[in-house]
Amino acid sequence: MKLLFPEFKNNIERHELVRPGDSIILGFSGGKDSVTLALLLQELQKPLSFCLVAAYFNHRLRDDAREEEKWVRDFCAARRIELEVGGRDVKRFREEGNLNLEHAASLSRYDFFHALASRIPNSRVATAHSRSDLAETFFIKLFRGSGLQGLSAIYANKEKRIIRPLLIFSEAEILAFLERNGIGYYQDPTNLGHDFLRNRIRHGLLPEARKIEPDVEERIFKTVLLIQDEFDYFQGRAGEIMRKHLRLGSILPAAAFSGLHPALARHLAREYLRRVKGDLLGVGYEHIADFMESVESGRGLSLPGLNLKFAKGWIFPDKVRIGDYRLEINGTGKWPIPEIGRALIVKKTAIFRKPGDNFEIQVPEKMLRFPLLARPARHGDKYRKIHSPYAQDVFEMIRSSGVPAPLRRFCPMLENGNGEPIWVYGSPIAAHFAAQDGAKGPFIRIEFKEQ
């Protein structure tokens, strides 16, 4: 009969799931999987010094909830395992968040784990998911029409904060381990019924699948590993694009989607929504499809917990606000403006190079009076831009450049030290400051870049 601990220890060491000095917060329900993980982690403490804390969460859903909690307390006391207990009215939480019961229970449980982790130094959360749990979750996500993220199912090591050391073992191996060692566990009576999709998969689908492929759980495990690699790749690429284009944490140019493969574009859409909304609760395939259609059409979009505007090449929440700012520039260098997530770059150059667009300017140094001032445009600001016979309203210039009204503070206006307007970002320079043919240096080159 297969011994679990040597393979368990080897898996821990190979993937550095537990390190000396760690505090492992074990999600403990008293069921067969969490009892097995508790025993294996206690055994691991002999060669590897770390702190073990069991964390039991009472969902208050079943009639036997008190009985289960008492069993957990007795087990941990007998094994001298430190225990933390939490709970929540999951039914009320489900109704308030319009969630399905399983999702509400999972969110509540992980909220408890993360709260513990936030106050226990060097902590990682260990959950007792087995390879059989992974197969069940894979089918649940498949039936719900999930993409790569959903089918990625359960990671063995998620962002170095959540570890799942039992994924290398099946339910049969865990039950054999407990039986061989004469270890009891608390049996949740609802696990025997067919009320939940997971139970119907566990008791109906998987036994039939094993008749066709006895190693179905192993095959699914390998498939999930491949899917996880592909999801991580797309997630990484989406993150790179976000770092390059996202402004103020919520404003994204639609051009960020230009030329992207549809698969990568969907990942970028999901990542943007996750960052702006804070989570992806209630966001499904149809919402991502609506988002991509809005990128093309420029129409606004309402999602669960979020309203988005798609205006003149920009995507942003309808409640976006850009604060006031006032930056004095006393010379060359980098001058950040945190309120707009940009920095003013001021350089001296001996050679004039005509700017290729309206996002940078080059001015004869002798015309400038430091300190210069960068600020949002105000009503009444005007100047005569290059190649224009008359002064124009700065707000009109910004509007003409394609910036929607809520984002106009995004385009700073630059003033000379004597108050003369020099330039508004994205529009032509004031005619008075434009370098004339034959002008001699030195020159000051000014541009705005993302911080």
C-alpha cells in the first residue's frame, strides 16, 4: 500500500511549498483531506521547523455545524495543533452578493484565511485539495463554459500565498492512508447526497469516466498543468500591456487592443476589468464579449458593479475623477505629476529636431523663464497655436485633439514663468514659442511620459 509521507515530503521540498520559519495556516474542516494534510504537516515539522495553525471556518449552513466544530476542536486539542475559528452567515452573504451558495461559501472561507494570514508573519495558507478535487472542479468549470482561467482550476502554489500539497494524491490514496493508520475524520452528510453539482460529478460522472479511462484524474491533472501554463503566459502578456498603457489605475486607451490576437485581447479585457472593479464576481463570457464589442463601437457598457465609458479612443469608469495639480519646473530633469500618472521630461539640447507630433515640444532656451508651471487648463485659457492666425480656447484645442471631457485634466498646460501659455499637451505649441528656421541653440526639449 502506498506510503504518503515520503512522496509528500519530496513534493514539498521540490517545489519549496514550505520553508523553514514559515507559518502554515491549514484550512481545516475535519474531513478526510484536511485530517490527512494535518497529519502529514505535523510529521513534516520533525525535519523542517515551521509553525502550524489550523483554521476552521463555520459556514453555519448545516444542522450539524456545532457538532462538526466540536469535533474539530477535540481533534486539534488531542493533536496539540493550534486552532483559529471563524464563521459567517453565508446565506445572507450569498443573497447580498447575488452569488451561488458554493461561491459564497468559498469567498467567505478565503476571507477568513487571508485575514489570519495578514496578522501572522511569514504565513502561507495550505488547503487540502486532492487530485480528485481538481478533477471535480475541472468538470464544474467545463460545464459552466469557463475559459483558461476557470479551467486552470486549482494551482499547487498560487502566488506563493496559497499552497495545495495534496494535489499529488487521489481520494483513494488518502482514504487508504487513513484506514491503514486507523485515523477517523468527520463526515459531512451533504457530501453523500446529489443536491450539488460537485456531488453529482463525484458520485455519478467520475465513476463512469473511470470505466472508460481508469487514470482519468491523472489525465485531467496533466491537462490542467498545460492549461495553467498557457493561462499564465496570456496573463503575463496582458500584464505587460497594462503596465505600458494603463493610466491612473483605471484609464486605458482603446489602442491597447489594436492588432492583438482575440485570445490575448480577451485576457487584456479581463485583466482591465479585474483591476478597475477589484474582482471578477458576476463577470462571465458574455460580459467580455460585450466589452470587446464596445471597444469596436465606442458605446458605453454596464457590468455587474461597474459602468464604463468608451469615448474618443479611451476606456474609463463613469466615475473617474482627475484631481487638481500644480507643478513648478525649475530646470532640466524629470518632474512627476502623480495626479495624472505622468512625468514632465525636460532636457537641454544643442541641435534642433522638429517634433513628429504634438506630444513633445522644442523651444529656444532663451525664450523660457523658469520656473515653468504645469497645471490643468482652465476656462478662459487661450493662445495662438502655430500656423493659426488667431488665439483659440484651450478647452476647444483639447476637445479637437480627441480627449473626452472627463479626461481633459489629463492634458496639462505649460506656462512660462511670466504666465504666458507655451503649450497644452496633445495640441500644437504656441506660435510665439515655436523655433523659427535658422534658430540657434541651445534648445529645451519637453515631453510627458508615463511614470
